[in-house]
Amino acid sequence: MRPITLAKTATAALGTALLGGLASRPAQSTWYELLRKPSFQPPRQAFPIVWPILYAGIAVVSARTIDRLRAEGQDDRARSYTVALAGNLAVNAAWSWVFFSQRQLGAAAITAAALTASSADLTRRSVQAQGAPGAVLAPYPLWCAFATVLSTRIWMLNRT
């Protein structure tokens, strides 16, 4: 893996984390505290532990995937992966804005589902490109699937 590729994917992941973090500040609000939440809602402390691990995996696996594809002369697939990664990170950051800033619970559930599909696609592409090392990305779509269930349940519990 080339350091420049890792720097690019890490910067993209960090930017996503920062944007999502800015949008998540209302998680400390009265609005959020008053939302009805399911019993399987993780404790607040879980999120700042899980997300940095996932973002690190996204950065490393994506850099390895892009470099592997380029090394094999598959520049079109490398570009396609890069576009898919950019789209995934955009949807990732958007969820926080839709849920916390816009308070659109139904739209947030749909956004989470789109993120799950996109994350599964990135994982599939990574495994195709590099085999088992690409599967390091597998916890990402699993976490996103859980987030989809959680977002949907919060929406259902708080429909008016």
C-alpha cells in the first residue's frame, strides 16, 4: 500500500468523521433525550469507540484495494471503487445531518439502509480485489445494518 493512497483514504474517512461529529452534537440535546429508544440502543459510549475503528478499517482496506487494482492494471475498477468510496462516505456523513440536525427520522432510516447497501458493496469490491484481507471491512456493513434497524425502530417509536 502506497503511503499517498493511505493518506488520501484516511483524509476522506477523517473528513467524514468530523462532518458526522459536527452534525451529531444535538445528541446531547433535550430533543434527543426525549426520543423513545428501543431496549437494544447501545450506550452512548459505544459510538466513539466503534466509529474510529470502522473509519480506520475503511481507510486501510480502501487504500489497499485501490493500490491492488492499479498494480494489476485495472485502473477503471480502481476509479470505480474510488467513486463508490466517495459516495459511501457522503451517505455516511449525511446520516448524522438527516437524523440529528434535520430530525427527519424516517429519512434517516432510509439513509441508513442506503449506507448499509453501499458498505456491503464496498466490502464486496474489496474482497474481489484482494481476497481475505478485504474482508476486514465486513464489520462496517454489519454495523450499518444494525444502525438501520436502530434508526427504523426509533422512527417507529416516535411517529406522530
